[in-house]
Amino acid sequence: SEKLYTVSPGLVNGLQARTFGVWTLLSSVIRCLCAIDIRNKTLYHLTLFTFFLALAHFLSEVFIYHTAALTIGIMAPLMVASFSIMGMLIGLQYLEVEALSQNKKKN
């Protein structure tokens, strides 16, 4: 939390830092499960949502709450979330095409 919330570090306490850590662990587990079962559409959408949530969180901390500055500590998760969203949206198209081809084979 000290590397992320550099503008107002006094606003971040231990409870918030631990909650952020648990969120990070939970989103990591979801993302690993998606990597294992990439064709599970529900899990894929949930994983995509975690990246949108992360992007919204970091952007709000910089531009709305002003607790973080655009340093490398914030830019790194912003870039990871942005590139992951783009990659997953492209991958979502392939999942849709694959599901359609699976349905045609069944019929």
C-alpha cells in the first residue's frame, strides 16, 4: 500500500491494506482457475470482470480520490488490467466462435 497510495498514505490503514491483499489473492485464484479452464464461459466472464474492477479501482484512486499518483506503482497494474481486458475481449470472440462450431457439430 505504501508504493501505491503515495499521495495520501495517511488515509490507508492496516485493515484496508489487508482487505486489498485478500482481494488480490481472490482475484489471483479466479484468474488461475480461468487459465486452467479457459473454455468455461462463466469463469471467463468473471475473470474479465476482475480486470475491469481493478482498472476502475486504480483509476478512481488517481482521478477521483487523489490518494495515488501516476507513478510506476500505479502504472503497472493499470497497464496489466488494460492489456488483459483487451486480450480477454479478443479471446472472448474465439470462445463464441468455438461454441457456435460445437453446436453445429452436435446438430
